[in-house]
Amino acid sequence: MIAYIKIKDYTNEKAFCIPVNYVQSNQDGKFIYVAKQNGNEWTAERKMIKTGMDYNGIIEILEGITPGENIITSGFQNLNGGEKVVF
């Protein structure tokens, strides 16, 4: 008999965490898209990130984004930087 057990033995009170499926990657590294306001329009901006631990579908973001940025959570799979976004 074989059993697989996950033990959460790591905590970081100051961690910024998002669902792991929002994180994309390419040859340059891992990134997410955020919405940036330019006048009356919103555009997508690719933000390169550094990730930490992940657990149960949530991943820790160590570098690359700051609290208050608007992470694009829908339609980001076919998005390119600079494209207009609508809420």
C-alpha cells in the first residue's frame, strides 16, 4: 500500500498569493497580465514574476507585482501586452 501525504509546513505572513492557473510561462520565465489604466482606456501589461511555494492550487509571488495591481483573471490565455481590456 502506498499513501501520498501533503504536509503544509511553510507559512509566510507577508506572502502575496494568487491561483496558480493565472501564472503563465515562456522562454523568458513566468509572468501574469495586469490591467493598467492609460487615460480612459485599460490595457494589458505583461509582468514578469518570481514565484515561491505553491500549495493546493495557490502560488506565492515573491517579486514582480505589488498589492493593488489589477490581475487579469479571465481571457488571459490569448492576451498580448498592450491590448485593450474591458471590465
